[in-house]
Amino acid sequence: MRPAKLPTHAQLATRHPRYGATTRYLIVFRDGALDAGMDALRRAGFAVMESGGTAESHVSESEAADADVLVFRKLGIGILSGAQDHLKRVSELVSTSHASPIVTVTREKVVRTLQSAGAAVPVPSSGVGWWLNAARVTTSPFSGKGVKIAIADTGLDLNHPDFANRVTDTYSAIPGATPQDMAGHGTQCAGIAAGPTVPSSAQRYGIAGNCNIAVAKVISDSGIGAQGWVVAGCEWALTRGCRIICLAMEDAVSPGEPADPVYEKLGKQCLDNRTLLIAAAGNDSHRAMGDLRPVSSPANCVSIMGVGAVGMYNSQLQVAPFSNAGGNGPGSDVDIAAPGVSIASACPLPVKYTTGSGTSQAAAFVSGIAALVLEKNPALNAIELWQFLCQTAQKLPFASSDVGAGLVQAPQ
């Protein structure tokens, strides 16, 4: 398995809104035809290695060094090495008919974390953040106890005192990298979703203070990642019993561009396995100038919950000026909104705490609320959890394309 070759930041800057691609490909297998697809690949001369979809049989990219294709059984998705003749040979197996076990073969895309859309401000040492009151978190009797959230991001500062004895599982999908967060984005998202009720030296900022945290590093410390790493991290999270996976990342899309079939398959398979993917809608809009950008990938998928951001401006709740909008085709709508402006959270030591703005913060917020809901209603499957979040949201006087069902609310 050849490693993903990522573009540099300078190259990415010239490719917006596309963030570029690696030299590898991703294979989507037809539902119910995974074994037939792997057999077809082997007959075509490919060395195929399978990640079996259990905690014991999960295979990392590093462990598949001698394979041409690494297949994630639980997801029905494979990573194809970028050798020159591989695409041609696999493409010959693809068909739109039900006779073919392979549905699509697409170039592996690059994703990156969403940059904070506002300057950081000091974090108070006591009190409660406005965002928690807006969503009735402080009056909820639930804390996420018994629920496991996966933060699929840049990792986590494992030395941060606010996460002591909270992290149950760690994983890095990136060859040669550890789950330790040097970028800070993953630590911020983990803090919002799962920060403690009483932080070591800051105001309360987190939601599900008693949930279990699984850390999947799928984005490098430079803030750039490969689509295959996201897939691998999600399968790993499924094998660890995570009911919620927070994907605070984006690949910007163009108007009229359909959802990525790899992410659509990923979301569907996670739903089928009782796990909800919650993704950031993206920070590409400039609403003051009338520039509304479409919901980014993977949040624009039918099977993935897309989250827009709202903020408090002059004591009034408003759609965040950077938050992307729906209306770009099936599944591309914002499904729900959450606070995403000047949100305090943890960050890597020695700084310890910071504030940030973006739909990343909003996606992490909904992930934390989802953990509270599952503590209250553990029998809910992933689709029922999605429905509960939307049905109990506070209606807002804004277009549904901007805020979906409304402002997410904690269960009471």
C-alpha cells in the first residue's frame, strides 16, 4: 500500500475550492457484494488485504504495506494503491449494472481542518459559556455517561488535565504519527463535545462531561489529511463501539456538485451500524457580501448530519457570517445548527484554553448533545438519534437552508 502523497499548503492555496487529491484511489463496493468484489480484484492480479471490522481484525495502512488494496469490510470501501496501471485495471471491473460488485473508483481527495473564523479571546476562569445556556446544557441532568464519542481529527493533547481518565481508545490512521495533537484542532473539538463539567482552571465550556472519548487521528498536524485516513478512522471507531463520530473537516464543493460517493457509503454504513456521523457545514461563506457557499463535503451527504453555526451578536442569535448554506442538491442542506462563534475550549499545553469560531465548533457541539440524548435514550439507533436531535431543536427565524431544524437542544 503506497502512502498517501498530500499536496503542500502552497499547492492547496492555488486549488480552492478543491483541496486537491492524492495519488491513490478509493473503491466503493456494491451493497452485499463485498466478497465478490474482493474475489474479482484478486483474479485481476491485485494483492488484497482485508480489515475485518472488529477490534481484533482492524488493519491499519502501515500493516497493509504489501497490499495493492486495503478493504474495510464494515464499510464496503477500499483504498487502491496509486501504481500507474491500477486504475485502468480496476476500471474494467466497474459497471452500472448489478452484475458488477464495484460501483465506483474515484481519486482519493484531500481534506483539511476548518480554520477558525475569528480571533481568539481570553477564556474566563469561572462561569458558564453562553453557548451552554443557549442549548439548555446547564439544566440537563445528563452528562453522556456510558456513551462513547469518537473525535476524528488532528488527535488530542493526551497530557491535558481536563481529559484525565476520560480517553478509552486512541488510534492514528496516519503512518508514522501518534494520536498526540500538535495542531490543536482536535483538542478544541474534543473539549467542546466532551469537556468536563468543572475544568481545571477555566469556565465550563464542554457538554458531555462524563462520556468516554475515543481519539482517531485522521488529519496531520499540518491540518491536512487523506480521505482514506478518514475512512480508516471511522471503521476503527465502529470497532470500538463509538455511537457518535465528529468529523470537523471539509473539502469545499462547487455549486451543483453532487455528494462524494465514498462519503455517502461511509455515512450509510455507519448508520447501519448504529453510529451517527456529524460533520461541519464549512466556513467558506461571506454573508455580508452576499457570498453563500454550498455545504462542504462530507457534510453534504444524505447519510451524514451537516451542522451550521450561529453566534451571539449584540445579544441576538444570528447565523454566523462564515457558515455555509444548503440548497446544492439532495442531502446538501444544513440539518441543524449549533453555537459556533467565540466558543471556549481546551487546547494543547502549555496554553491550555482558547476560543474559536467555525462550523467545526458547531459540529463538536452537536456531537456532545447527541451523547446526552443517548444517555437518556440508549436504545435509539442512529437514524432515531438524528430524528430526536432535529425534532427537539429550537426553531429559529432563519431559512432552513442556513439552520436546518433549528438550534440543537440538550435533553431535559
